[in-house]
Amino acid sequence: MIHKINELISIYFTDEGFGRSNSVLIDDNVRVMIDSGAGKITQQARPEGVDLLVNSHCHIDHVWDNDLFLNAHIPGASNDLCYLPGKGYDNKAP
């Protein structure tokens, strides 16, 4: 479910249960997503068009779909805390 807070801010609520998190999209001149773990609903945010992906912290449920954000800057994605083997974040600097 997507809940629109206002014209610019939407919350993407996961329906996939435990192991996923909710995400927030700020759709302004710079498109910002906070956390990527909402699951299938994340595709509706058009992740390829997000400029900045901010992970609130690097637990798997908050970074699971970072690999969908092909064009986004992801601060800290290459550090030891964001280790996701096979998901494109394997501790190697970009």
C-alpha cells in the first residue's frame, strides 16, 4: 500500500511481512528514497529514477533492494555494515 502524505512525500508499506521494512519517497527536484526494503511495491517508486537512496541503517530489511536503485547515490553502501552477498553490495568500493 502507498500512503501519500502530501504532493511530495509517500510511504511505501510492505505487504510481505517480517523481513521487510517500509520506505519513504520524497519526489521533488531531487528524488530521495529512505530505505529500500519494502519489497515488490518498491518498483512502483520507479527506483531507476531515484537520485539518492538513504539507508536509515544497514539491517537487511532496510537495504534488501538497494540493487534496484541503479542511478542513485547511496552513501555508505560500500562499508562493512552494508554487506549483501549476491545483491551487489559486497564490501567493494564502487
